[in-house]
Amino acid sequence: MAQIKVLDKALWPDVPKDVIAEAERAAKTQPCWIARQGNGHIVAMDGPGDPDVATGDVLFIAEVGPG
């Protein structure tokens, strides 16, 4: 089971269950993030390494890592 660290509690309820499942599968090998893109889509993605230093129009909602 993956560990999920919610970074944005206000956006967390908007995350689709299939995106969470995708992030958990991806996190078996390396950490990934759930983020809202500038176009409003919520996706699982490889992050910049540290969501605190990300630039652009991406809002990180959660960090997902191996359990």
C-alpha cells in the first residue's frame, strides 16, 4: 500500500479515485505526485523532485510514495 501525504486538503476531495489508483501503482517504483494542471485536469505525474520548489501553473495536491 502506498503512503499518501496530502499537501492541499481543500483540493483533495476533487481527486478522482482512478487518479489515486494510478498514483499508487506508479509509486511502487518511485515517488509521484497528484497535481492539478493549469487547465484544471487532475493527474498523477512525476514531480520536479520537490513540490515546494515547483514552478509554473501546477498545484500539487498530494505526494504518493512507496509504502
